[in-house]
Amino acid sequence: MNDSSLASGHLADETATLALGAALARAVAAGTVIYLEGELGAGKTTLTRGLLRALGHAGRVKSPTYTLVESYPLPGLTAHHFDLYRMADPEEWEDAGFRELFDETSVCLVEWPEKAAGLVPPPDLTLSLAIDGDGRRYRLHAHTPNGHACLNRLSTPSAGA
């Protein structure tokens, strides 16, 4: 692709989605904010599971639909997985104190960021997933130098899954 801020492809099944998450884990750096976009059932939590497993998390990975955030202390960083689908008012973001979880020692994955529009820190990367038959289409878009560096690492042979 000519635009170095974009990467896209097809994921044939759950195994491929987990592998993309693992590849992203090898490319991501602490301090990264990733927005996860896609309809319900598109594979956002599956991708997150692949990323967390590759970063060293051995326990269960569940969607934070009811808790709004699940945090995973890992070697060298903490991953925070947000699911804002149930937020009724963006001010809930501030009331919950989520802003303080975004720092240089964490990777933050945010599902449904539009539910707290203007309050959630901007993304370094946006990962969009769309159902495509039995598989998924994905699109990664880098928005910052950190996001571009992540995409560059992802596109190298050692980062690919």
C-alpha cells in the first residue's frame, strides 16, 4: 500500500484474528492508545485476547462490557481494555477516573470511543474490524508518529504472524 499510515487485510477465522493481535503485541509500545472499531461480534475482544496473550497474560480475557475496563498488569506495561458501549453519558468517563489510566506505561485499547467523544485521549492507531462472510476484514490507520512506528514494526517480517 502506498500510504504508510494504513494497513489492511483479511482474517479467515478466529485463529487469524488472534494472530493479528499477537503481531500487534510485538509491534506496540507502552504509551499507545488503540481505538477498536467494529459492530458487535466483529472480533474486537478476540483480537485483544491475542494481543494480551502475546504480551504474557495467561489468564482469562473477557469483554469489559459491564465493568467498562479490565486491566492487565504485564511485564513492562499495563494493558487497559475499555468497552464503552454501555456508557449513557460521556461525563461517566470523567466520573470513573479513566483518564489517569492513560500514561507512558500502559497500552490502552478502547472499544466504542465515540461514547466518550472529546474526553477519551486521541488514538495512535485505529483498528477497524468488519464481518466479511465467515471471516473479517481489518484496517489499521496510524494517526501519530507512535502509530506510524507501530505500523512500521508490524510490517517487518519479524513482527508478522
